[in-house]
Amino acid sequence: MATVNCKDFQGRFELPEDSPRSSSPGDLSVQAHLRDCPSCRSFIEDLGKIRAAAAQLLASDPEPPARIWFSLRAELEKEGLIRDTPSKTPSKSWVRELFSGRFTALPRPVLAGGYLAALLAIAFGLSGPINSRINRQRWLDGTQSSTEPLSAQLTSAEKASFSSFPASESPVTASLHQNLEIVDNYISLCENSVREEPENELAREYLYEAYQQKADLLAQLNEQ
Amino acid sequence: MSTAQFVPLRFNWKTGLLAPGLLLVTSSAVFAHNIEKHFKVEPRSVVTIHNPNGKVVVKAWTKSEVMVIATHASDKVEVDAEQTGNRVDVMTHQISDSISPDDLRADYQINVPEDAELQIHDDSGQVSVANVLGDMNVETVGAGVDLEDAAGYLTVRTVGGSFQCIRCAGRLEVSSISGSFKLLSLRSYHVHAQTSKGNILFDGEFLPNGIYRLKNYSGVIEVHFSPGDSFDLSATSLKGKVNSQASLTPPAHAHPVYSKFGNAILGTFNAGHAKVELSSFDGTINILKRE
């Protein structure tokens, strides 16, 4: 049996479909090297973990955005690792093809690096938007839970105020109404702004102040 | 407690009979009720004025007394002025159930000692105060407020009335919904001015350790500065523009909220002794060199 060094091993070893711990049964020298060399064993274990994680990601729903695959492919092409023209419409089958032997001609470390880059790109691509969506939703929920009771109270106070007003209005009452419309308009603008950017604390501050102004105006209207 | 003693109505019947045309033209003035009253007060007296509609003019003088001159046209209102200790209360109130807004009108000219404290409520009309150095609280709905050479703790609140302050000192807090503000030749160490729809013009000194906060929803905030001024500036408009002619040293720590949302200019002018905070929802902020 010929002696296999680390460089030969990485060139000859093939990761089996189901288990990362066994190699091709016929290649005993490769298996012997794997058994004796902790460095190559660790490398193979890492490769197996990467593949398992990649398979898990592929099975997960939703599918990563198409831009991830385009950017990955562009990066690999830029590195000169692949030369094929990518399909116009990436799909799961294209992805499976990509991971199921299309790169078998590549040296193993390069393939491992490619896997790792893909993992990082997918993880980064997915985590950003998801975290951002979760954060926005949390902010929105928090803001709504604090503003909705306020808004409801103000609406009810406004109805009560209007029902108690005399038919004829003095210029002072008219001025209060006019300014109430202005404040209502700002409340509406601020609410839209908070909905668009729930994490924007300045918009929330303006909204709360507009509510406060409305409350003050309603109190003044009641005093008239 | 002393009650008001009114100077009798001055009505010249001869003039009325001899010049009927003139009488018609000036009928409202002729039938006006004129009231004048004097109150002796101690230092740091308090004067409260409550007037639903009309002009209130307050001026400081050197005497230790408060003089109230009131004019109202309608018989449906009356003016009370009374003293309790070192406080003088002036009030217009209606004495008829059916009354029009014009009937409510009463105009005042009041002289007070320089150190008097004022509390004024005037829904519509105009409030003018000059040379009073005591604390002041003014509340109006539509009435504009003009202060000149005032000091102390000044709080002004209007709904739609504009506000102007010339050569004011001390501490100033002013708020409105649709009123505009002009703060000219100010020497205040604390200014907090907030309006929703109005413009704010600040042309005053930035005193060391002073805090200057100007805020609106829309409209223009304009601040003038001189080359020798020293302030830390934070100017933010969420949806509008911020323009500055000041050469600022960038802040050591960027504020993520200001830089992420809206348009902001932050930095230090000279040594940054005063703190200037300008903010608008969708208005424009201009920081301009004084001409």
C-alpha cells in the first residue's frame, strides 16, 4: 500500500453521499491516512458539517433570494473557479445541481472554501432582512400598543366635546377648531411616518407631542 | 380687600348735540365705559388679568402702584379690579346671558412696578408688555403677544397667536399651534420655543451654558449667529431640509438616530459653550450668519 501524504489525500478523498466519516471503500491508503492524520480528519469533519448545514439550508423554507445565488456565482466566476453562464431563472433544481457534483472537478479545499463562502453569504443574506423585519414589527407593536389607547381616548373626548358645543361658534371657538384640524393633520402625518419607520424615535416623539397638543386643545374647547 | 372705584363715564353731551354727524361716526367711543383705578403695592406684587377679548397693554413705571384703565363698549360686561394683599386681580366678565363676542371686548392699559409678576389670559385681541422684569405667564387663543425688554421667567402659550420678544432676558418658554415666533436681540440663557405650523426666527445671543431649543412641525426655523458665538449645534428635520452657514467641528460621537432618520447637521461652533437644538418634522431649518 502506497504512502499517502496530506496533499495527496485532499486530492484523492471523496466525500460519500451519506456519511462524512467513511471514504471510498476501495482506497485503503486514503483511509489509512485519514485514520492517522488528525489534521486531515478535522478537515474532512469540517467538510461534512458544511455539507450537512448546506443541505439543511436547502431544505429550509423560504428559499434564499435569487440575488444570493447570482452574487455567489459572480464571485466564483470572478475567482475563475467556474466558467458556465448561469441560468436566467435560478431554481431549487439548479441549486441542487450546483451542490451535487457540478464542482467535482474542483480541488477539495477550493470546494470547501466555496461551500463556506456560500454558507456565509446565505446566512448573512437571510439574517439581515429577517432581523430587520422582526425589529420593525416589534417597534410597530410597541408603538401601536401605546398610541392606540391614546388615540381612542382622544377621539372619544373629541366626540364628547363636539356634542356639547353650542350651534353658533365664537371666533375663539372657531380658531380652536381650526387649530384642532392642524393638529389632526400632523397626527395623521406622524402616524404614517411611524408606520413607515417604526424604529424612528423622532417620529414617535412628534406623534406623542401632537397627541398632547390635541388633548390641550380639547381641554381648552371644553373651557369655552 | 379693596374694591374697584371707577372713574365716572366721561360723556360730553354738548359735543354730542352740536355734532350729530361726528357722534354717529364715533358712537362706540362715546358710549364706551372708561374705568380707572389705582392700587398701592409692595415690591414684587402680582397682577392677574383675565380678559376674553380685547387689547391688554402693560407697561412698567417707577411708582409703587398699579394703575388700571379699562374701556369696554357693551353694558353686557363689566370690569372688576380688586386688591388682595400684594395681588391685584383684573377681570372682564359678562353680566348678560345673551352676549356676542364683540360685546365681550374690553381694552386695558395697565401700569405696574418694574418688578411685578404678571399673569395674563386674553383669548383674542392683543397683549403687549414692556419693561416688566418680574416673572410672566401669558395665555391666549388667537391673541398675539408682544414683549419688550422683559426679563424673569417668561412663559407664553398661544393657540394661533403670534409671539414677538424684543430684548428679552431670563428664561423663555413659548408654545403655540399655528403662531409664529420672532425672538429678537434676546439675552436669555434658556429658550424653549415650540410651534406646530408657525415659523421661528431667533436673532439673539447664545450665552455661555445657555440652552436654546426651537422646534416646529412645518414652517421655517431661522437662527442667526455671529462669528464670535460659541455653541454646540444639533439641527434635524425629519422630512425637510437643513441649511447651515456655520463651519462646525464634527461631533466626537455620531448620533445614530439623527444620522439615520431625516436630515441633520451636528457639530460645534467655536468652543461650544451654549447648546442649540433645532428640530422640525417637515420644515426647513436655516442657520445663517448675521448680516
